[in-house]
Amino acid sequence: MSLDERQTEPAVNWPALVAVGVAILMTTADLMIVQTALPSMERTFGIGPDVGQWLILAYAGATIALQMPAGRWLDSVSPRHGYLLATGGFMVASVLCAIAPNAWFLIGARLVQGAFGALLGALVPAIIVSSAPPERRGRAMGIVGTLGPLGAVAGPVLGGILLAWWDWRGIFLVNVPVGLAAMFLGGRAISAKGNRITVPGIGFARETLAAVIAGGSLFTALTLASSTHPRYGLAAAALLVTVLAGAWWYREPGGNALLGLLGVWPMGVILLGSFGVNIIGGTLNYLPPFTLDEMIHLPVSQWGLVLLSMPLGLAIASNLGGFVTDWLGAARTTIIGACVILLGTALLAVAPAWGGAWGFAARLLLTGLGMGMYHVPAQTLFMTQAPAELRATAGAAVNLLRNLGFSVGPALATLLWYLTGSGPGDGLKASYGIPVTAALVTLTTTVWLVRRASRPVPVPAS
């Protein structure tokens, strides 16, 4: 490439990408650190796991319930102001978590954290797309996408260090300097084009209420169906409430915005494939500890490196996938990722314990590589096809499916485990059928997408 060509090549807004990357690293690492610190929090407040689990569920529930209403509202404000509100709100909520005098105050602060996390989740993909020209969006998406798995890997390590030298309150206070750095970078680099922050109207409140009811009843249905003593009748009733609340939300303006988004080819197909990959991710975060314990009989002290293999594969392939996307095209790169995912999940399902701990880790690494190679081009294609006025809504849809997949996957695996657990290890081995099935759905939809995209458009006769 000549000097003149390099000078005329559209520039990437790297400072904006660094700003959103720091925010992603902060929120992902925070989530993993909190999981590490749960026992310490429970001892401080004298609570058991039944209450302690809500320190995780409160954040996840708020993120899922507010994702789509937040995305639609953010489409009406400037990216810079939305980003500063989301990052600053997350930082303030972290301080509230750190000074919590009791468990219920901490759970409420985690709800607030999850609400601002939903804003960040919707904004980040939209800011990435607007900060890079089409021919370099794959690399931009891949570089920022690498930071999520890195946060998942670094979170437990950082959490252990903070708990050893401080206490659990320090894990939240660490977000203050990181959040300030992210706000400084974002305030200077992210586009301010658009309206300033406006107070959401009554429509936003209705959409949020409908989403909260739908999300809460869905979590209830999954919990009832996948518990040790499943109550299918109550689970079916909760699922019916989910459907009714979803229909209510669909009739609101947010539902119309999503319908308009899915009406753009090939948005719905990409979301279906991505949902399958997120179910795989959720399932393979849940099943491996049981496999190491019950089938491979590995001491707990040696689990760490094995469990980090899938996030490591994701981090490696996310960066590589960005370059391949810009070179080969997003649609075709998703085929490569889907094939690798299917191979990795199939090898896991055939014999989870084959090859011992390192053989198991190798198959998790292979699956993580495929997921990274799929996520980046799929998200790049989805966000590029989204209309500019609906990019935050599109980003919200991507993150909603990620959170739902990570919640639905373990519930489906547990349900299949209980239904097929006739002998030692039978149910656990059968549970690996969930990621294989999801991988087949992902590959099928991806192949159909590429084949349809490659068909020539008929030219009408003159």
C-alpha cells in the first residue's frame, strides 16, 4: 500500500474503542470477581446461599429486563452522553455496593449496577460500528470482543488478590478509578452527535414493567423445571406468564422497533444462530466442574487451568476472527466458526472424560476458538446491517440473547440431566447433547444465510 493510499484510508476512532473496551473489561471482571467473593459476603452478613445467590441474580435480572427498553431509549440520545451516564452510573452503584450496611442494601445496589450494565451492553456494539469504517469493523469488533473473555479470565485472579489483601468491599471500589479513566477517554473521543439525555416517558415505564415481568417469570419457570424436585405444572404457569408479558411488551413501541429491526435481512437469522452459540457458552460454563468432579475425578486445586481453557480460546479467536472477517467476509467466517464449534461440542458429547483433564481442556479450548471465530463476524454483520437509528436497539438485542443463552443453557442441561440420569454419569453425559444440538442449529442457520446471500439477484427483462 502506498503512502497516499494509507492517508486516504478511512480512520478508526481508536480512542473511542479503547474507552468502550475499558468499560467492557470493568463490567466483565466485576461480574466474575463478585462470584469469587460470594462466600466472604455471606459470612459478613450472616446469610446463606439462598439469599447470597440474589447478589448474582439481581444483576443478571436487571440487565436482562432493561436491555431492550434501554436500547430503544439510547437510540434517541447521543452516544457520548449515553456512555457517560452508563459508566458513571455503574461506578456510583459500585460505591453503593462497597458501603452496603446489610445484604438487602447490597442486593438493591446490585440491581442498580445491572441497570447501568444494561445501558453499557446496548451502547458498546453501536459505538464500535460508528467508530470504524465497514472494511475495518471486523478487526475493531474483534479487538474489543477480546476484552470480555480476558475479563472473565482475570476476574477470579484479581478477586483472589483483592480478597487476600483487602476484603470484598475492595472489589467494588476498584471500579472507581477504572470508571473515571473510561469516562475521561469516552468524554473526549465518542461522538456527541444527537440529543442530550432526556427523561424517559411513560412508554418506557410500561415497556420496562412488561420486560421485568417476562424476565422474572422466565427465571422462575427455568428454576422450577430444573430443580432437584421439578414442579412442571408451576413451571408451565410461569412460562405462560412469560408469554403474556412478552406479548404485552411486543405491543409497545419497543416491540415495533424490534420488529422493524428483524425486518431487515438477515437480522433474524443471525440472532437465531447467535442464540445457539450463547446457549453453548452457558452450558459449558455450567457442566465442566461436574465433569471434572464426577467423571475425571480431578482434585479441585487443579481445576483452574482446565476451566480457563474455553475463555482463553474465545480471547484468542476473537482477535483472529476480526482480521479473518475483514479479509474473507463476515458471512463466510461464521461458517468456519460454526464448524469448529460443532466439532468441539461433538467431541465433548461422545466421551467427556476421554483423555483425562488435558483432553477435556483441549476440547473446551477448541469449542472456545470456534465461538470466538463465530461471535465476531456474526456481531459485525448484525450491527452493520442495522439501520443507524436502531443501532442501540440492535446492540441491546445482541446482549439480551447473550444473557438469555447463558441462563437457558444450564437450565436445559439440568433438565436433560434429571430426565436421563438412570445410571452413574448417564445424565451428566447426556447433558452434553444440549451444546451439540445448539451447534447444529447454529451451523444450519449459518449455511442457509451464506447460501441465500450468495444467490444472484434476478435482473428483470427489459
